[in-house]
Amino acid sequence: MSGVQFLHDVLVLGVPFSVALLLAALGENFNQRAGVFNLGCEGIMSMGAFLAFLPPWLARSGGHSTFATLAGLALALGIGALLGLLFGLVTVTFKAPQGIAGIGLQMLGWGVAGTIARHYVGGVTGVEGIPNWNVPFLSDIPFIGTVLFRHSPLVYLAFALVPASWWLLFRTPWGLRVRAAGTQPRAADSMGVNVQRTRYQALALGGAMAGLGGAYLSLCQAKMFADDLVAGRGFIAVALVYFGRWSPFGIMGGALLFSLAQALQLAIQVAGIKFPYELAVMLPYVMVIVVLSLAGKSRMLGPTALGKPFDREMRV
Amino acid sequence: MSGAANRRFGIAYTAGVVVLASLAAAAAGALVLLAIGASPWATYVTILTGPLQDGFGVSEILLRTVPLTLVALGIAVSFRSGILNIGAEGQIQIGILGFTAVALFLPHLPRELLLPLALVAGALGGAVWAGIAGVLRSKMGVNEILSTVMLNYIAAQIYTFLLRGPLIDPDEMISGSGTPQSMRLTKSVWLDRLFTGNRLHTGLVLALVLAFLTWLVLWRTTFGYRLRAAGAEAKAARYAGIHVERSLVAAMVIAGGFAGLAGAVEVAGVHHRAIEAISGGYGFAGIVVALFGGLHPAGIVPAAVFFGLLLVGADMTQRSAGVPANMVLVLQGVIILAIVSARMVIANPYAKQRALDAARRWGFFRDEKATEGGT
Amino acid sequence: MRTPGPIEELRLEGITKRFPGVLACDGVSLTVRRGEALALVGENGAGKSTLMNILAGLYQPDQGRILVNGEAVHFRTPADAFERGIGMVHQNFMLVPSMTVAENVALGMRHLHRKVSLDLDEARRRVVEISKHHELPVNPDAFIWQLSVGEQQRVELVKTLCLGAKLLILDEPTSALTPQETDDLLDRLQRMTAELSIIFISHKLAEVKSLSKKVTILRQGRSVFSGSTADHTTAQLAALMTGHEVSIPKNSGGGTPGAPALVVKALKVRGDRGHWALDGLSLEIRAGEIVGLAGVSGNGQRELAAALAGLRPVVSGEMTLEGRSLVGASPRQIIDRGMGYVPEDRHHEGIVPPFTVKENLVLKDVATRRFSRLGVLRLGAIDAHAATLKDRFDIRCASTAAAAGGLSGGNIQKVILAREIDRAPKVLIAVYPTRGVDMGATEFIHKQLLALRETGAGILLVSEELEEIMNLADRIAVIFKGKILATVPAAGATREALGLLMAGVTA
């Protein structure tokens, strides 16, 4: 196999692999910019994955149904937003510590998705999922065409959300409020910004995007649902936000880096190069640790109020 | 407000919050049960009373109390020292590997030597695994929740790899079934049964002794004092000359040691070989037990018994009512959310004040005049 | 943008505010008319900031009402207050450091938030307009973290004016300024009264007299005086503030200082932003003397204290305590060699708030033979120690088993001081020890410092209050941009001369 062909295969795999991570991380970025880190992202992705899977699975006897798919996506967005708001209740209103509350939410999401799935769906069954849509004309370009333009619509959406997220954070009043709430909530409060409400909004948006990321996993990537489908991607997404320095473009870079590593591992196995399976599976997780170690402690660019609850009546 | 009335209101407020939080958690669980067509009431009753119906059930509860207690003790030490150990799942597995390796490679040693050595190896395995996260946090500021979670996934892969490879039971290889499990370990590393007719073993005694020792160290020694100070207010501890970074690593190592020991004890007392899915979620359940027990050994032991009850009960509902075992995860998740919320609301003086005002409006505590002094 | 109408008269009637366990304001009333400058005066903890925070819409009063031009108003959020033309410049600036001036102003311009896209240009225009009109030069595209403390305060003023303030509340605006900058600010405020009304919070009576004719004095949440400044002397006003004759402990100057206890030579230390926080600083403290470190905050005081305590790495230079070098030593070693430290942030650096008072009193010595044996705590000794210190230092708490974090600021400071002084340090570094502490506790702390001086310890007193330094110090060192500009004997020092040094002006 030629080197170019190998590279091509890795890229073709790598680009769509990054979508679930990218969506969840872009969403988590809004949370963190507003001052809240939501480790329950993993649980939200599980729920999103399952609920997106459910309508197409229920309608499977009738063949592929666009309506069922859309219903699934809507459910995933909805449950994501709902769980984000629940997290807001616990961390913003009750001001519980965000780390542990996130683990609680993760267990909840993972458990509910697993319980309901095991009860109704039983074993592992597949769905047709969302077919790819080749961008006319662009997808015929050699090499780049297959790498970039022959994917499911969600892939295009995910990458379009990168500049959209940037614009939302830095060019709109809402983004201004979010950034102020996450950096200096007291200042924002003194100027009439409702810090609690802004954080709830960010959590709802972040949760919805995480749910969408989970939906991508079950509908586009794996085209099925299983207990361990998400496999830690939610946590990796949270780490990606630090790694990407809370910038949508940095996050995109990080997501691509991770997914390319995963794609590399798969391509190596396909190419017949002997490499222990378990060690290969370990690779992304080790990468996260390495990346976090190198990212360092500097938070000057980021939300300095991250992790601290805000209460106006608290005497300084 | 007079001191006595203040105390009365304080108790009423705390009790009220606890009751509300418990109801909310139960209601959330009930919603999920309804979604799968099970009766919440019947399920809860089964979970809470089913295991208590015979001696065997009780012994099964206490059996699970052992690893839950051990893991929770370690987590309590780490939480109180200011570092969050979410990696108990992986530490348990590495602990099992340590124990199994010693038992497999030194089977001819006398029991008095082999059993303690193997248990220590288990504890060391968990300690080292946790130590990685501790060092990453103290030297490079890596968020320990993320690193321990990643280490969980990594440990799971290492565990499977070794069990399918070097540590696999030779019989499995011959029969070709390839179940990833080790050979049955020599009897000299088995923990003794406490009674006949059930599986309960001497690990229970070990767990209780360690609970007492944990209390002693945390609250009666200078080492424990320093850990707690670093966890309560790292800046002030640093100013007072306490090595906060060393404390963090020490706390993680201790927490990992407890988890590793829990894994080793499970193999020594229950399974007698390393098998798949052995950690059984104890790593996560231990976190909930620690929180439920107020991060104090005196609370952790009863909390571990309670969660043992939940685990056995959930097994029973799976067999009798078809409620999947994942339900336990759901319950653990809502319990965590309920506990952390309740603790903050109870400790929040402003919320308490608003509740007091509301209570006054409804006619309680009216006769006490508000006579707070100035600054 | 709907600009609020002029405020002819603002009246607060019977404002009462309770926090859990504390009555902050007790039936306070005051009136300000258009073009007036009212001074709100009281010692730390008297309720001045709370009262103004209520006026600015940050807190809700439990009782009482606010009337603007005779009409009762209810401010549920700061936005409501802004809409009515009331703006506040807080003591801790309400600015987002990672954003520009224009972005900070845009945050408060509500009408901009109704559009989808953010119109920063309009915010910029407004900043330039106000900046020119009031002669407060400000660059709308500068990031807040790039600006000095004085510049940030200017931004706060401009921001408040941009948002249409017709009544300006200023909370201790001169605490971070040199005397010259203070005079400059007071002058500017005087000119502003042509268009606005001003309420000016301070505990510095001298400034108050120079700016305003009207004063309201708060003591323990109650208004004890409301009238004209011209009719009373500063001493009389001070007595009203504290409720008793004020006897300020003064350093009588006796005793000869001994050998140098702490010697610092050409110390270079990096700050958080990578700049040189200490740029070749040299200082000497002899046994039995108090050296006051005067200077505007932000010139390296914090970093000096941290370096001396072993909490910040020293790049080059020397620090020796009784001849032994401290460079590279750990905080533990420095503590063991006899350095005492009363830190700036008592809640997070001085005590462990959830620990009990008695646990906090042994925070530095828990491993010594006095309080532990073979690693096991000696609870009896710890209890006895706490009881002794509670009496000797008049620490007011329900019992020594109470959580230290629940004590008042002054009492927390006493706990810290008790612990440090009881260890008989050779050198004590006290950083802003009386900040936010009421006069009674302040008096006590000053007496303790003077007593410590008598025992032969050397003391470095870092303070923002020139008066405190001039009263207590034997010598005064002025720090500016990480260097000691000059060290003068306290006896002949004047406010003006010190002020010039603090601003970096060498004769």
C-alpha cells in the first residue's frame, strides 16, 4: 500500500471520528466560558445517543424514515438541554461542587440510557442511520474530495459550528455576557447581567450539543447503541476544552488530533501491522493525559471564575 | 433569636432539606422505573427488604460492605485532603493484578507469608496507579478527575490484556474457550470464611479495623492534621509550612492503596481467581458511599452496609422483576446529586435565613424577637 | 439610549438590612440633593458599603425605602439602579480583566444587548465622548489587565458615566492612590458636582473635610450624625465615628535598635505576569524596630512578603535572617528559623476556616513536641494553649472549639496575631494587618505590635494607611516599582514628602 493511500485512509477515517468529540467539546466550551465545567457531558452523550437511536429503531420495520431520524435528533437535542438545565439546578442554584456533581450526572445519564436500552432493545441491534451526502462537484476532487466532502450531513454541520461558535462567543451580546459571567461574575452582576440565567443558558446549549454529539455516535458512526458506546468521549471532550484554550478553533484542532490518532490505530490494524489490540485502544486515553500535562496551568486567557459558584449576597 | 429556638429551627431546617432531597432522589428513580414499565413501589420494596429476608441475604450484604468500605475510606481520605479520586475502578483492577501476580508466582510460600505479601502487593498496585494521578496533579496541575477517569479506561485495557495473555488460566488455553480469567489461586491466599453456609470472610474484620485506624490517623495524628489542613485551605496550609503538594500525592497513594486492597480482598475472599468484571462498579459506588457517610469512617461503615443492601437488592430485582442492574447506577447518580445539593443548601446561611423568614410568615418561631447585635 | 433624567433629590429612609448573624444597617436615613457631595463616613464594618450597595441595587433592604425625586423606587437589580441614573464605583473594581474598556462598557449598555450582533463601535464612541467631556483620558481598546490601578479607577469612573449616572457613589476611592493622586481625584470630583451628585464613602476624615460640606456618620449600622463638616473638628468627627475618645497608640521611639535581624540585598523576584515585581530591592530591619513599608499597592509589596516567607522563588539577590540565608529555603524552614507572618488575606492565607480556633492556633507548630508526641496529637496541650491565648489576646469567640471562619474579621486577625506573637518570632512581617478591621481591634493590634517591638523583635509593617505607618514605625521605607526608593526616619516624615516618594519622585 502506498504512503499516500495510507494517509488518505487515515484522514478519511479521522475526520468523521472527530465529530462526536467536536460537538460535545464545542458545547462544553460554552459551559466553561460561563464558569461551569460539566463532567456529566459523558452521561448526556449516552442519553443523546440512546434517544437519537430510539425512533429509527422503533420504526425499523418500515424501512428508512427521515421523520424517525429527525425525531431522534430532536430528542437528543432536547434531552441534552434538559440535562444541562438539571446540572444548572445543582451547580448554579444549589451551588454544589461542580466536579462531583458532574460525576453524579454522568452516572445518571449512563445508567438511565443503559437501563432503558437493556429493557427495551435487549441486545445490540443496528439501525440504518444517516446516509452520507456527497457535496456536488467538490466531492469529485481527487484525494480531498473523499477526505472532506463525502460525509454525513452532521459532519458538515459540526465543522460549520466551529466558526459559528466563535462568532457567538465574540461577536454577540450573549457571548459577551457569557464571557463576563465566567471571568468576573461580580463585575457582570454589577452591570445588570443576570449571571445565574446566563449560566443556565450556556449549560442548556452545551448540553444540547453534547446530546447531538451522542446522537452522531449512534446514528452515523456506529449505527447502533450499546452501553459502552460513548467510551469516555465525554470526558475527553472536557479535556479538549482546556487543551484548545477555550477557543472553538483550538478545540477543533484538538478534536482532529485525537481522532487522527484513533484512525491511525485502526488503519495500522487494517494494514496488517501487528499491534496488541488493547494497547491500541488505550492510546486516546493516554494521549489525553499527555496533553493535559503539557497544557500547563496558565489560565490567563480562559475563564478565571471557572468552577466557582456565584452568589451576589455573599459578602466579599 | 434565643439559642434554643435557633437550634430547633436548625434541626428542622436540616431535616427538611434531607427529607426533600431523599424524596427527589426516590422520585427521579421512580420516573426511570416507570419508563421501563416496572412498579417503583414494588421495586424499592424489593431492593430495601428482599435481601433482609434470610441470613444468606444479610451475609451477602456484609460481603459487599467489605470492598465498599475499603474503597470509601480511601476516597474519604483523598477528598478530605483536597484531591478527588475517581479512579478507584482502575485502582481496584491494578490491585487485583498485583495480588494475583504474587499468588501465581510464589505459590509455595507458607500462608503466613504469602497472604500478607499478596495483600500488600494488591495495595501497592492500587497505590502506584493512583500515585500517577497524584503526581500529575501536584507537579503539573493536571485536573485529577480527568486523569483518574482516563487511568480507569487504561487500567481496564491493561487488565483485559494481561488476563487474556500472560495471566490466563492454562486450562482455558487448552480448552480453547479463552475466557479471560486467571488460574484458581492456591488455597493459601484464600481468606477464611467467618461462618459456614455463606460467603462472608475475614476481610470484614480487616475493613472494620482499617476504618478505626483511618479515624485515628486523620483526627489524632499530625500527619492527618496536615492532610486535612491542606484539603480545607491549601493556601493557608502552605503559608503554615505544610507541603501541600506532598500531601496531595500522599492522599492519592493512600486512596489507591485502599482501592487496590479492596480488589485484592475480593479475590482472596470471594472469587479466588482474577476474573472479568470483578470490580463490579465498586469503584464508583465507593464514591457515593464516601459522600453518603459524610467522609467520616463512623458514617462510611453504615453507609457501606446500606449500599450493600442496594446492590444485593438490585440483583434481586433483576432476577425477579426484570429491572436491569444498571438501575443501581441510576440510583447512585441521583443520590450523588441529591447529597451534594442538600449539603450546600444546608450549609448556606442565606438559604437558611430565607427559610426562617418563610417559616415566620407561616406562623412558626413568631414569638422570638430578632435581636442580632451589630458587627 | 434612554438617558435617565436629573436627580433633584435622593432620599434613603429607614433602611435596615440583615445578613445571617449580623445587623448591617439599622434604620439609616440620608438625603442628597443635586450638585451636592455627601461624605458617608464610619469605621470598618459600620455599614457604609452595605448601605450603598443597597442604593446601587446589589442588595435588597429588609425595611425602608428609597425615593428619587420624591417617588418611591425599588431596585431589584443593578440594572434598575442604572436606569434611574445611580452608578457606583466599587472598592474592588467591577471590571473584566480579559476584556477591553469598550467591551466592559458594552456589558452595561442594555440597548446593545437587544440586537443579535454586538455593536462595539457605539460603545467605543460613547467612551471617547465621556472621556473628553470630563477630562478623564481612557483608551477604549486597552485591555483592563494592561492598566495600572489608577488607570483602572479612571475606567470605572468613565464606565459609570457612560451608563448615564447622575448620582455617583464612590467606595473608598483613594485607598489605592498616592496623596497627590488623591488630591487630583478630589479636585476632579469637586468639578463634577456641577453636573452630578456624589456620595463619597471613606474612613479618612482629612479627605472628607476637603471634599464635602455634608457628612453622615455611621456607627454599627446606625446613623449617629448628619450635618455639616465645617462645624466640627476632625477629632470630634473621629470620636463620633468610634463612639469614644480615640487614643491612637503611638510609637514613642524609645530604645535603640539592635543588630540587623533581616537583611535583603538586591532582591529580584518575578511577578505573575512575568515582569520584575522586585527589581533589585534592598532593605534592612534591625532587632527592636518597626520598619513601615509605604507605597501604593501593586508596587511589589505582595511579592516581597511572599519571597520572604519562601512562597515565591528568588531569581537573584540575598535575604538573610540573623545571618542565615533564606534564599531557596522552604516555608517550613523559614518558619522554623523564626520568621513570623501575618498575611494579607486572613481568610485564605492566615487561617483554615473550617478548622476550630484551637486547631488554627497550632497550625505552624503541630509537629513540635509541645503539641504532639510521636506523631500523635496532644489534645490536652492544644486545649490549654488555646485557652491561654484566648485570654491574653482577647479573642471573642463562643469557645475555642468554634470554627475560626465564623469569627469577625478583627477576631480572626487576633487569632493570627496570637499564633504568630506567641511563637516569639525574630522578625514579624505584617501585611495590611488592620485592613477591614474595626477601630477597637485596630487599637489592640497596634498595641501588640508595639509590645512585640519592645521584646526585641524586628517588624516589617506593610500598610496602605500612611497614618498607621507614621504612628507606629521607627523608619519608613517607600517602595516603588519593586525597589526601595528611600528610607527615612519616621520622626521628621511628612505626608507630602512621602506622597512624592510613593509616586516615584525622588528629590
